[in-house]
Amino acid sequence: MSYLKHILFLFFVVLVLCGCVSGVNRKSEKYPDRVKMDLEQIRKRGKLVVLTENSLASFFIYKGKKLGFEYEMLTEFARHLGVQLEIRVIENKDEMISMLKEGVGDILACNLTVTRQRKELVAFSLPFLKTKQVLVQRSDQLSDSINKQKSSGLIRELGQLARKKVHVWKNSSYFQRLIHIQEEIGDTIYVIPQGGENGVEELIEKVSEGTIDYTVVEDNIAWINCYFYPNLDVSTKLSFDQNMAFALRKSSPTLMKELNQWLVKFKRTERFAAIKRSYFFMPSLRFKPEEFLTHSRKGQLSDYDNIFKEAAANYKMNWLFLAAISFQESKFNPKARGLGGAFGLMQFMPSTGRKYGVNSSSSPLEQVMAAGKMIQKNKEYWSEIKDSTQREKFILASYNAGSNHIQDARKLARKYGLNAFIWDKNVEVMVRNLSKSQYYRDPVVRFGSMRGPFTCNYVRKIHGLYTEWNAVYGDTNLQKQHTKKRNAH
């Protein structure tokens, strides 16, 4: 009998070690030491691990550079601690607090507003930003009411939300705010809950595309996204000020104390002001229609047509291709500044500009010449794409996101039975999918996630503009117009 008890005991131990006994959470046992990790252990390890989301306010990669308001702040904090910064992107925001508590990371940076419910689960740092919830809608909004009668115009009053469909993350403070607004207006708002696997910026994109009519986000996220989606209106406020802060485990008191002391000092620095300006106070790149009409009447696109033509002639390409890129990037503004320090007519990132010998003080001609050289290199790089129209789209995608990500998308296209030599509805599909974890974590992918939807929209907008302008301003059409005028005389 004792022998049998011994065998059963060993069998139970094996089950426990394998995590097969009910009540054993294998996921929480994955990082047992990190749950208790505080400042001293982090310094010994030499690394601060931050859990974040792939978003413009938190962390993202743009034109090959790591960016994000919270990312740049925590880069400075890690430097203050004398440790490396490691970023771990969260795949599902519904799991972010449990991941923090289980020790997967040391700090949670996901554009979090401080709420009473969240404070019961985690500890919050001192706030570093105040935000308001805003309604995201298209500036040309035309939506159906519940009885299908058309009603145009933007929503400016809370009462106008009655009987409207609003898509929001179900575990967000936005969801709760909309429920409260229903009580305030005494009418129904159709709040469509979304899972944490769908980021708020995916909903913003859907609003821009017209797939959905409304969503709600914090104003800091909204204003950054307007840089990429100029057809959005985000000026309708739905809440009072809310505090934005980092979340930590309650078992990390010395890390919290160090972070708070650092935040008090850092928020007074010019560096913090510069980071804040670069994300939330960027000048609008909306183009005034009257400016375009003025140039059109003169038979030109911009004040820089001759520069585009000179660079195009030098690199044997269509000048309208360069012009379309410049319009999308800067709206023909040589003094434009964008995310990550992008500058000028062609919006070179500083590191890319150095590679091609230009900076923010370079002349418009120098900047456009550098862009022509870069496009020519991409043309040679994609020479295996024989169809010229498809090759143009690969060139545009590379200009926006870099060729490495596009090659990753081609590998995925082959894996999923798509044509790796065609952009439309083939490689384009996988570029879009590279913003999703199931794709960017695929073994064939070498360069990780990218903001695929932005790149796809970028290619679509520029190539559409280029095609349209070529029909009006292209050499063949201009020759026809000249011949017609000569015959008329």
C-alpha cells in the first residue's frame, strides 16, 4: 500500500509540474520572478521591459524609425535608469493588465486613462498628459437615421448621438462614457462593442474609409491620426479632462517612486515639450482647394513644377510621379515638418536624408533631386516586377515603409497562394495584414510589424492622383491641347 501511495504522490507531482492540475495557471507561472521585480532587480538585469500597443500615441514604426509619444518618454526614463529599453507589443488590449500583473513587463504604456476600476487592479504613475474623449467622424459625414431618412451634417451636440451607431472598444472608458451619455440625453445610442484585438486606430481608419460612421478616442490619438486621415473631424468633445498615466504593478513601489520623481522633473524640460509638440501640435497638411485652382488656371500644379521636371529628366522618370508624392507628403510645402522629424517637400526622415545628402535646410531642388535618386534606386531594386504600373506601386510602398517590410509581405503572399509580383489584391493584402500579430509573427517575416493600412492607403492615394494628373498634365495630353489651340487659330 505504501508503495502505491508513493507512486500516486510522484504522479501528482508530475501533473503539477506539467500544469495539468486544475487551478494551476501556467501563464502566470511563466515569469514568477518578474512579478516581484522592482527597481533594484531591473537595474541588475539591465533592461526595462515595457508593454505597449501598436499605435501612434504609444509605439509604432514609421519610415523605418521607432516612434510614439510614450515610447520616446520611456526611452528617456530608461536612459535615466542606465538600462536598455525593451518593447513588447500587446496583441490584445483585453489582456494588457493581466500581462502586467503576471510579470510579462514592468510598465504598461497603452495611452491609459486613469479610472477607478483600473486603479483597483494596478498602480498609476503621476499623470503626464490630460486628454478628452472626442467623437471621430468624417468631415463630409452623411449618415442614415434609424428610419432611413438622410440627414447631413456633423454631430456637435450630445443629443445628436441619439439612434446613431458608435463602434468602440468594449473595455474602454469610451464605452462607459457612451452609456452615461444615453442617460443624459434620454435616448438610445447604438454602442457596438469591439474586442481588444481590434485597436482603436483600426476603428479610426474604418471611419475614414466610410466602413463605419463613428468611434470615440482620446483627443491626443485623434489629432495624430488626422495627420494621416485629413478627412476626419475630431473636434466634438464628449468628456471632461482625463488623466493619462503609466500603469505599474502594485508590487513595484520603488520603481513607481523613481518614475514619479523623474516625471516631475522631466515634464519641466524642453525635451518633454519637444516630444509633445512633435506629436500633438503638428501643423495641418490639409490642402486648400483654392490654391490648387489658382495653379490649375496657370496650367501648372505647383510653384515647384520646374524642379520636379528637372529632377525627373535627370533620373528619366515622369515628373508627375514626383509631384504626386510631394503633394501627399507635404502638400507642396517646403517647410513642412512631420512625425519623427520628417522634413521638406518630400518628407525625408533625418536618417534617410543624411544618406542622400539633404537636411531640413536643403533647397527644394536638392530635396527633390534626392527623392529622384531614391526612387531611381527603388526602381532598380524592383526591376523584377515587369509590369510598370505594378512596379510603381512597389516603389511607392517602399518610399513609405521601406523595402524590407514589402519583401516580408511578398513572402507571406507566396505562403498564402498570392502573386508576389502583383501589388493589387495580392502583396497589398499582406502589407495590410502585417499590422496583425498572426502575420508579423509568422516565421517567414524578418522585420516585424508595420502600419500596413497606412502604407496601402498611401499607395492608393498617390497612384490614383498620379494617374489623374497624368491624364491632364501629361506630355501627350498637353501636346494634344497645344495642337487643338494651334488649329483653332
